[in-house]
Amino acid sequence: MFTSRTSVIIALLFFPYLAHAVAAAGAVHSQGGKPLSTAIRAIRKQEDAVRNISYTSAYCAYGTYSGKTGLVLSEKLNADSTYDGLPRGRYRIEVLRDLARWTDGPAPFSVNIYASAYNGRVSTFLKTGSGTAKALASVAVGAVGGRIPRTTTLGLYRQTGWNASIFGFTSNIPGNGHPRFSTYISPTQKSVRVKYPVEGEGTVLRVPTVRASWKLWHRKRYLRVVRIGYYRTEVFLLDPRKGFSISGYRSIGWTGKKTAQGIVVTPQTFVGAKFSVDGFYQPVPGVFFPHAVNFAAFARQGGKVTEVAKWSVAFSHVQVNGPAVTGDTYVIAFPRGAVVHDMDTGQSLQIGGTTQQQLREIERAVRAAR
């Protein structure tokens, strides 16, 4: 546990960084204030209007430099997704084709077809195809867990673009708290105890700082929201013409090192990640969803800041509050007689019957295993 003296050292060392990060983002004229309150109300109105969202997405990722060619295409993925509009809520993602490539040549090294779902109680996963572009074999490998499979889910959130929208942006926030975006940028958040990323152990109580100001960009006015949080400073550009949906984003990270004098906080002097939204759909009045989103990640390499990865997601067939979305949507139906693995316990079970019979059997098996 940190002493009160150490906490003071953290505050003193961190203060210049706050000033630097805010200055880098531009002059901030209010600490929340009326513009931010107006934005939060508009965002919350969108969030409350959504019971489910369905869409098709096309994802392309680039990374790992190859000679003089720069970043090389590393993955292409096409998927159909349905969410209930809540961070860490119910979802179903059907990946129609996930193709990964070698970074030093054009030939793909794997192709997979799979689906993942979570109904609020149990997560289910089924792979139905695996191999290469020339030899794709049919498979039926299932998995089940008693909670959201974190690694799989976060990867799919990114690949299908769910965190590009205000409805699920905070689904990739570390920790147990996954608030709505309207709560994430609220200037009156409660204190939470978090661990700083430093050598050694300890916790310190901290409340995120949120400030907002208007900014002209391409002759249009946006609300710029600066959130100074636990591990990074985030800058959001919100479009008042689109219900204050996110149009742009930048993240500036910082690192901490434990010394004899306390924790020394060192801010990065460059943007670590950013994304921009390319237009919006309005599937129902007052609810906005991106046409496409372009992402980029940066790191310091060899004394200079380098783009180390980029990816994009394009969306189509966007539907909000579809009438055909039921509880069964959020459960993967396994083929009769398939062997399904419990990812939490390591046990296996053989199931069959209807979707609801399968789900009851899965839940009984998970409870028994625990």
C-alpha cells in the first residue's frame, strides 16, 4: 500500500504531465460545463434508444514491416454481428471468413470460420471450418464457458468494430467496470481503486479528470472532450450534428516507474493510437452508427515515432431494434452429437437436441463442474 507521502509525490510528478497533455490537445475552456452536459444527454438518449444492433463488417489489418513495402496485410475478416446495445452485454458474432497471411509473402496461412455468442449467463463458441484458401476442411469444434471469454471477445470487438461506436466503446476498458460511454466521459465519476503499471505493488485512489471545449475542424464545430484517466489521456471529437457521436479519437499513454522517492510518471510525447470515423448511418431517427472507421497505432522505434499497425472496419446492413432478435439469437446451436469443451474447467461433454435443450444441458454441466 502506498503511503500518503508517496501519493503526494505522484500528484506532484503527475501535475506537469496533466498540463502537458491538455496543452497538447489545445486550450480547454471548461471543466465539463454546459457543452459536456448537453453532449452526455444526447449520447444517453442514443444509448437508451437501442435494444439491439445488427450489422455486417469487413475488417482489414496491417502490421509488421516487410522490407521496403512497409506495413503488410496480416488479416482480413468478414462477420455478421448482433449486440444488445450494452457494454459487456449479450452478443452474437458469426465470422464468415477469417483469413490470415504471412507477413513476408502473399500466400494465406490460415482460413477459419467460427461463431461466438454470450447470452448474459453462458458463452458459446463453435468453429465450423479451418484450413487454407485452397483446402478448407469442415470441422465442428465447440466451447462453452460460464462468463464472457475475455481474450476472444475483445479481439472480436476490435475486429468487428464494436468499440468504434459510442454504444460499445468502453467494452475494451481494462478492469471490471465497463460503463456506457455517457458515463465514461461524465465529470462526476466516483473514485475507484486501481493499480498503477509500475514495478512493485500498490494502489492509489484517483478520479478521472474530464474537460471539454469547442473545436473547429474542417470548418465544422466539434466538441473536444479530454479525459485524463488511469493509464492514458484520451481526446474525443464529438459531432453535435450526429447526436454527439464519436468522430475522432486520440490516446496518449504514460508509464510509471517505482523509485526510492516514489513513483515517477513519464508521459509519452506522441499519440499512441487514433481512429477516425468516415460518415454515419442513421438506421432509426436519432441513432447514428459509423459507415467505416480507420485505426492506427504508433510506437517509438529507433529514436522516432513509427506507425506499427493499422486496421479498418467498414459496415453495411446496419439495423437497430430488429424485430427478429430473440434470446435464442445469443446462443450458438451445436451440431447434434458434437463434443464441446468447457474452457473454464477443461472438461468435455457431448450434447444434442434443440438450442434450448443444449443450453440447459450446458448450464447443468458447467454448474456440476464447479
